[in-house]
Amino acid sequence: MDGSHQYPGAVPAGASHGGAGHGTVRSYVIGFLLSAILTIIPFGLVMSGALPAHTAVLICVGLGVIQIVVHLIYFLHMNTSSSQSWNMAALVFTVVVVVILVAGSLWVMSNMNANMMPGMMPTE
């Protein structure tokens, strides 16, 4: 063999892979800064005790969802182009499964707590 044989699916040097383009250094820095800010804000709110617990939890969850979107856009390069449709479908399926698991777990734990036998209640 002369070494020029290409394997199926191999991409010649310098050719495009056909996938989403990689981000620039600027986009990675913006994504990193947004992620850091979206982490520092909830940490500061919780550690300072400035807000009631329920409000702090809602703010932390909201900022967490925003941070997920930042990661998807700046680090995973997900967008609405047609080449990303399978990735978007997989993401939607994952979100649905996670929501079902979290909601179901909270429902079961709440139900178990409400139906606890009187002798099993923790003493304070």
C-alpha cells in the first residue's frame, strides 16, 4: 500500500467536517464571564442571607436555567439551524425526562412526608 488509502468517513486535511463551527476566543470568554457571573450572584445571595429562603431558591433556579442556556449557546454551539435539529430534539427529550424525574421525585418525597406515621416523626 502506498499510504494514500482513506478510511470511510475520513476527512482530508483542511476540509470541513460539515458540523457546527467552533467558537472564537471572544465567544468563549463571553460565555465564561457570563457563567462566572451567573454562579457568583446566587452564591452571594445565599451566603449573605439577604433574601428569604423561598425567594433565594427561585432566584437560584432561574439563574441556573439562564446558565444552562449560556452553556448551550456559547460552549455547545447549539442554534436553530437545520443541521442542529437532531441535537435540539435530543435536548428537548432530555429536558422532558429530567422534568418528569425531578417532579416525580419531589411528589413522592412530599407524599411520603405527609403520610409518615406519628411515631416516626423526627423530634426537634
